[in-house]
Amino acid sequence: MPDSFLMIGLINVLDPINIAAILLGTLIGMFIGAMPGLSATMAIALLLPLTFSFRPETGLALLASLYLGAMYGGSIAAILLRTPGTPAAAATVIDGFPLAQQGKAGKALGFSLTASLIGGLLSSIVLLTVAPLLGALVLNFGPVQIFAIAVLGMTIIGSLSTGSAVLGLLAGALGLLLGTIGMDPTTGTPRFTMDNLSLFGGVPFTVALIGLFSVPQAIRLIVDGDKAKTMTEDAPGGMVKTVSKIKDRMLPTGRQFIEMLPNSLRSGVIGVIVGLIPGTGGDTASWFAYNEAKRFSREKEKFGTGHTPGIVAPEAANNAVVGGSLIPTIALGIPGSSATAVLLGGLMVHGILPGPTLMTDHGAVTYTLLWAVFFANIALFVVGIMFTRACISVTKIPNRVVGPVIIVLSIIGAFAINNSVFDIWLMLGFGFLGFLLDSCKVPTPPLVIGLILGPVLDTSLQQSLLIGGGSWMVFFESKISAVLLVIAFLSILQATPLFRWIGIGLRRVRSSQQS
Amino acid sequence: MTRLLVALAAIIIALIFRNEAAGYPRVAAQLPKLITSVMIGLALLAIVQQLLAWRQVTDGASRYALTMPSWPRIRDGSVFVALIILYAWAITSIGYLIATPAFLLSSLFIARATKPWIILLTAAIVTLAIWVIFVNFLRLPIPLFPRI
Amino acid sequence: MKQRMYLACASALAIATAAPLAAQDMQYTAANEVTVLQGFAAGGGSDALAQLVQPYLAEVLGVNFVNQYLPGATGAIAWTRLAKQEPNDGTIISITNTPMLMTNYLMNPAITYTIEELTPIANVVTDPGLAVVSPNSPLETFEDMLNAARDNPRTLTVGNSGVGGDDFFTSVMFERAAGVEFQKVPFQGDGPSMTAAMGDSIDVSFNNVGITYPQIAAGNLRALVVFSEERIPELPDVPTARELGYDVVAGSSRGYSAPAGMPDDIRDQLVEGLRIVTENPDFQAAAAAQAMNIDFIGGDDYTAFLENQFVEFSAIWEEVKDDVQNQ
């Protein structure tokens, strides 16, 4: 049966209307993602109602390619303007923006595009082939295991602190604290909401992200004009921004391609696995991938200065996540991430219920969607090349013009997510916070991670303790969580000088034995 | 010196949150209490680091030096921030179609971003483009005109 | 006698055939366009209802419906706005979910709207509650679950869709009726609660029929008991709590409401329109395909329904709230 669905899906997706939907979705998504202040979440929220009148496969193909396009578009904004369009792109800022500042925006974007293609195709192939088998894995991840993953995620903060580790950890802790704002899952108590209903659900993450990155950047652009400095540069003379040439070599050479392959494949696998696990979404995958790329690199100190592996890793991961989060969807009918949940909502409206019937009664629609994801990745690459060249010319626009426009887009973009005026002020509040942090040289990425993981950590902790009857041993009763916690502990130790001391100690013992 | 200020600010924030959480049920306050404790610990560590660093610096005055940005930058930044806040307030009271061009024109002219005709064109294009796409096509419920 | 009967039948027949024709001529007098405030994000359960009902309703009433999404605080943001700020002339209505509608302000003093500030129009669907376990679970029947709960108080882990949701209250009502104590574990919605049960992370999940039915049919979940008045046709082997001696009938319902003080004739038009929609066989088939259980409760009946629920949930919350806060 599945074989014929595979074929049926392929034939369906090659229908001109669906191909048009894929191309259109990719283009629109890329445009939206590339606009600072506008986000992938907003794009889907606004366009979903429009797709209700289309055929299910066409509507889904449009939404899926829209999402993929917006993920990549967010990276364009991250690299060129330091304003990530999606949380996943925030990881790309770290190395992407410095590289663009050195005048190599084309290279940064080209590597980003290629890595996205590799990661996306990897997860598409997994999706089309072994997905049903992997789907069963999803069920093994309950609250206890998710808590362990969240703890593991927290340890990444250590490696992301460029500069002072203590300040980075403080930023991470602040992020976690802000993440606890909202209604507590077990008692329903609204925490730190100051009786404001808009905060009952917690800090809307995308709004905070837009504020943290876009607003300080816009202020910097207007105040410094075309002499805008990079974040890591604080020499008295500053560094004059080099405008990138459009004819700059974009795509990697054959040799560079082979060099980036191990990194992209590993990051793609991380993306698929993280997407698979419900509760963790695209936001965390790119950070995990970045961390692993840094861990396995022999040039750790180059990360953060425009090092290309630092761009390749998050990009491959965040495209792979889209495919990965569809695996539990098609295997069990359970959304793997909030974006997939929206896609499923799009299906529900057509009378297609999330569940095992997706692979049986509605197999044709489902496989069309899967093939649409596959082709969307290719469309992304093709459209991306053309679109990106156009985008590089954006760097020619004077900074003083770009600044206010970023503000307008950020305010509209923040409003559009929940149709909430409060979100506009929340975004500006985070903008102010981001500006303060940047001025005090406190790194922002740890705050972002804390904000993402805070709610996950809190909810899963409370659920786990309820399941374990109040005993903390519940985390070691499960093999998966025990292993993950041990890895997390070792990661923390690795960041401290402990291993170095052990190494020195061992060497001393050996030399004293020899003498 | 900045490190010291950051640490102090962190302690203050942690104490405020901790105080607020004291009134919550045990389970709800669990994680906030844990996090604020960690924050205070880290802040104390940062203070210790700063004090140790100061020991190395013999010149007393430079310890307390704060690298402040130049006055023109502060002035420009504050003006722009004030315009942003005004714009956010204006969108909901005066409406998008008036507030947005006002904001764009004022910030671009004050910053002397480019030639006047380009400024007018930019403001017009941006306002119109967003209106067409978001309000017209996507029916974004943002107030367009002043509330009478 | 027979003549009167024939007359009655004939007139009934005449009215029955005339009524649909008359309905086609129904025109909503309040406006040409009605805004529907949605308290939950696009693509969710409320949206699914809106997308299903509104095209039919639009045809019956001759109006255009526009959805406005105002998610946040489990619907409280939208409903507060509906109750406090919106005009009651029939140009704006909202989809109201129970028990969220009442439990929002019951449990949170910060939420200030009440059902007195609304004009209930009609309920459309009700999703009955049920209890499911994983197919690997040692609990094969309802009796097993009851015994397990009795023998180990506060140990049997029972998932729900969140404090204040229908599953939470259903489990409390059941605890009171059966005299047992569960270890209640909150999740962010029916989906995660169901998944946790499927993966053996929790023992039982108190959930709803709509979302669990596909998994039950596929053998990924086992249903132990359903909390409805009668057995669900799709689940003929699953007993109701009532027939087993425990009077627990609960579920989550969705309908439409408007701001208080809506003129009666406009309200009647909407109630009548919704009634016609729910009696339309095409609509019924479409709803069944989405596993939506139609439960039309119109006009003042809906008002009474909401008030009864409020009284019931208030009583339960009064009893339970200290336990919940002091866990």
C-alpha cells in the first residue's frame, strides 16, 4: 500500500497547480522571512485561513513551502541585518552577520542556502522512507525524557557565551526566569503577570525575539549611520561596513562543498531527531547543531567571528527540522512542533483528522504533502539563488533609511502574530532590554535559549515530579533520561577546567612513576 | 565596572521576582525560586571576579571608569527612541495611515538619511505596501484612522 | 378522531415543507457582515468548528462571516473584549467553549467577564469525555482502573488537558463519585495528554472522544469508559459511567455567544439559523467526518445550560482549590 501512495503522492505533487503553489509559497515565505520584524509564525497564522478554500494538498503544499521559505528568509535577515526572522535563525546571526560585515555577505548566504538544501533533502528522504518506523520512537519521550533534553539544552548556554561565561550564564538564567512568566501548569496560578491577561500564556516567544534583535539593531543603524560597528568590534576607530558586491562568489566551490558535508549531515540528523521529539521545535535544533559543530571543531575560537561552519550547522538543522517534525505526524498523527500543529489544523478543516488515518484513508494527501516538502527544498534552493542576489543589493540602501523601516516592520510584525496591541509594547520592552544587554556586553543568545527552554523545563519538571510521586529519582528510572542527564553533566564538566586538572594530575602521576 | 553594575542589577531583579514568588503556591514558586537563587549566586561570583580584577589595576580612578558613548550618539539615540515610543502609541490612537508616514518622515528627516524626495518616496512606498498586503489582503485588524 | 389526526398530520407536513422554503428567505437584519471573535489560534478546534459551521450559516442567513483571531489566556482575552467592549447590535459574536468560559473567571480573579455579560446564542457541538489507556496497560476494563485507584490512593497517574479544562473537572467529578484519589498530571491540551498515555508515561488519560477516536480505532489506545448519557455509536463496546453506576456526564462544548443586551429578534435569527444548519444532512455528514458530535442547544436553553454548568463547576472548584494550590 505505501508504495502506491508514494507514487500517487509524486504524481499529485507534479500537478501544475501544486508546483505553482510550492513555488509561490517558497517565494512568499522567503520574502516574509527576509523582512525584519515579520516572522514565519506570523506568516502561517495569517495565511492559514486563506488556504481553507483550496484543495487540501494544494493548501498544505503552499503552507509547507511557505514555512520552509520563511525559515530561509529569516536567515537572510539574520545575515544581512542582524535581525533573525525566526528563532531558528538567531543561531545564524552569530557567525553569519560578522561574515557579512567583512564584505562576504554573498558567501554567507550561499553557504546558508547550500546547507539548508542538504539538511532539508536529508530529512525529506528520511520522511519518505523510514518515517513510520521512527514514528514509534516518539512515544518514548514523555515528560521525564523531555526534562532531560531541556537540561541538556541549558548546557549549551555555556558554549554560547562569547566573552564572559558568568555574564552568559546570568543572561541564560534571566531568560529562564522570564520563561516562567505565565500560568503555572499544575496550580493555574498566574505568575509575574501583573494581572495582564496577555501574559497569562507566557511571553510570546517570537515577539520577544523580534524585540531583542531588531530594535537595538535599528537604533544602532540610525545612530551610527553607515559606520555601524559589529557587536564584537569595539576598537576606537570602529569598523566601516563593507558593502558586499553582488557579483561576489555565492555558492561554495566543490572542495568547500565536500568540507561542509560532514557538518551539514550531522546537523541535519540533529534537526531530524529534535524535530521528531514533541515539545522541542525548530528553535532548539539550530542551537544544538551549532553547539555540536563547535564541540567537534578544531578551531573553536573562530566561532563567532564569521566562521562558515557556524553558519552551515544551524542552517542545515533548521531545514531538517521541518521534515523531522512531520515524522510523528504521519506515523501517529501527533504534531512534532507548533508549526506542524498548524499544518494539521489546515488538514482538520478539510475533514482529515490527525491520526493513523493519515497514512491509510488519506494516504494520497499525506504523501503529496511529503513530496511537496521534498520539492519545496529544491524550490528553495533555486528561488533562493535568484532572490538572494536581489537581497544583497539591499545592503546598498543607506543604514539611516533601513533603521526606521525595520521599526515599522517590527511593530506591524509583532502586532500581527496575536492581533495584540500589548505585544507591540512587549516587543519594545524586549528591545530596550536587548539594547541594555548589548551595551553591557552581556551576550543575548543565552537569554534566547533560556526563554525557549524555560517553559519546557518548568512544565516537564512539574509533570515528572507528579508522575514520580514527588521523587527526583524518577529521572534515573528511565534509561533515556538518565543517559541524557549524564551527558549534560559531562558537558558542564567539559566547560570547566576540571578535565584539564585531571589531565595534569594524570601526567604528574605518570612522570613520577617513571622517575 | 559594567560587570559590577550588571551583577547588582541581576541581584535586584532576582530579589524582586523572588519576593513576588513568595506569595505563590509551593509548586508554582519552585522553579522561580531555584532560578533566582542561581542568579544571585552567579551575580556574587561576577562581583568577586570584578574585585579580583581590580586588585590588578593599581590606578584607582580607572577602576570606576565607565565607557560612556559620546553625547551626539546619546542625543540621537534618545530622539529616535522617543519617536519609536510615540509611533507605537500613535498607531493605536491616531491610526496606522497617519502614524506611519509621520514616524518615517520625522525620523528620516531628522537623521538626514538621504535626499528629501527619496525620503518622501520611501515613506509613501512603505506605508502603502504594508497597507495593501496586511490590511487589505490579509485583513489585519489594525486601526487605520483616528478614533472619533 | 381520525379526521383530526389526518388534519394534524397534513398541517404538520405542510409546515415541514414550508419551513425550509421560508428559511431560504431568511435574511439577517442586523448587518451584512458579522465578525466572529475567536479566543484560540487559527487551526485549532474552535477554528475547525468555525470553518465548518460558518459557510452553512452564511448561506442560511445571507451574511458574510469574518473570523478575527484573538488568542490568549485560554480564550479570556477574546471573551473579555466581547463582554466589555463590543457592541451588542448583532455585528459581532464569538465562539464560546465550555467549561473554559466559566472556569476562566472562576479560577482567576484577574479575569473580570462573567456569563451575565454575554448573550448565549446556541451550542453546536459537544465532545464527550472518556478515559483511555495504552494498549500495553494492565488495566483492561473500567473495573481494573477503579480497583487500581482504590488500592493505591494518589498513585494512579491520570492525565488531563490542563487545570481548568474539561478533563480536569471530569476527573474531579469522578473522584468524588467513586470515592478515589488520582494523581492528576496536567498537560498542555488533549493531544499531549493522549500521547503520554499512548507512550505509557502515564497510566490513564481523561480525554475527549473527538481527538482520541482515530487512535482507538487504530488500536493505539484502549477506551475504558465514556462520560456521556448514552453509549457512543462509534464505540459500542465502551460502557458509560452512568450505566456503571457513576453519574458523571461531562465533555467540552462549543457554541456561539454575543455581548449582553442583544435584541431578542436578532438573537432569534441566529438561533434559528444555527438550528437549521445543524439539521442539514450535508452539515451532519461533514461534522461526522470530523468526529464532531452535534449537540444543538438553542437560545434560553443554552443560557440555562451555561448557568447550570457554572453552578456545578463553582461547587467543585470550591472543594478542590485548596488541594490544587497546596500540591
